[in-house]
Amino acid sequence: MSETAIEDMSFEEAMRELEQVVNALESGDVALEQSIALYERGAKLKQRCDTKLKEAEEKVALITQDATGAIKAEPTDRF
């Protein structure tokens, strides 16, 4: 598992670690307490992935096409 704080992870980092968590839980070779900790971390990683996807969707939504067909990106200071 990564030493990086979840809130600092990119989408790809969080997704990779989430896959590791799922694989560990599915293996059945994890003690109960560790399973609970992994499940909690997995839930946080899933939330991070959801947040990063939502941010990406919002950025894409800001890209528009004007009447001439030119593509433009609306400026934003949210990201």
C-alpha cells in the first residue's frame, strides 16, 4: 500500500491502490482487523476516485463549441 496520503493521490494512484485493496480482500488471506482497515481505506480510495472523476467531468463540461464551430475552454479558477 502507498505511503501517499489519499487526498494527495492522482486518480490513477488511487485506482491502483483500490485494486490492490480489493484483491487483498478477495483473497481471504487477511485477518479480520486488517480486513476492516482495508475496507475503510478502500472506501476512502473510492471516494477519491469519484472526486477526481467529477473534477474531470466538470473540466470537460467547460469546453464548449461556439457558433463558428471553434472549440474554446471556459476559464475557471476552481481547479
